[in-house]
Amino acid sequence: MATEFKHIVRIADTDLDGKKKVAYALAGIRGIGIRLGQIICKLAKIDSNKKLGELSDEEIQRIEDTIKNLPKLVPSWLLNRPRDPFTGKDMHKVAGDWDLTVKMDIEFLKTIKCWRGLRHAFGLPVRGQRTRTGFRKGRTVGVMRRAKGPRAHGSKQEQKKK
């Protein structure tokens, strides 16, 4: 039973390249890296050296089920949201859920007006980077140039003529 090769495979609301190996293709989903992709392959009992486009629909469904049940299958230190501050549960967010969670966290920091929240609100670096030379977007950057015109001692061409 030969399955048709799929060039684009949709897993966790993300279009993935079917020509890549399974673990590396899963790393294309936000919230999943290469190492976690390999672990997902082992848990779903799929050869991680296979190309993603070669997998059958049943194997793809097993991968999706594994991603959904990840907090029950792996230790909490491997998840990207252990001990969620609002619910207290271990979670693993992927794709759009991850983006929404990060935005909500930043908005929460802004509302409680903590240091990190204020830095986010003003568009400044949050993690202690220097601000003198980097992060200078939006404002005038650089050295002011001297006004164009003849020099105080005359131009070079005038000096050659003398």
C-alpha cells in the first residue's frame, strides 16, 4: 500500500514542508524545537528519519494526538509553560495559542506596572541590555554633520592655487 507523497502537511494549524525529516519539520511549529520533535516521534512510534510527506494520515493523526497530550506524556521541565501562573497547571502551548499566551502575559505585566511591563510599554529592552548604542529605532540616530560651505581656512582647491 503506497501512500501518495504530500509536499505540504498541516499539523497544529501550521503548514509544514513534507520534504523534511519528521523531527525537523515539526520544529517548524512555534513552541516545538528539534529535540521535542524527536521526542514526539518516539512517543508516536514514528521513525524520525522518515520524510514528513511519506507519513500516512493515521501517523499524522498520531503526531497531532501526541502534541495535544504532551503534558501527560513528558516531564514538566520539558514543557514550555510549566506551572501556569493563572491556572497552576503544566501546559504546552503551540502555534497560535503560544502567540496569544505571550501577548496576554505582556499585557498582564503592563497592567500591574512592573519593571518588565513598563519596559515593554515604552518599547525599551526588557532583559538588561545596554541602551546607549543599541535599540535606537524611531529617533534620529547618528552624528550631526557640519554645515556645508567653505572651510574656515579655505577649501583645498583655494590652498593649491596659492
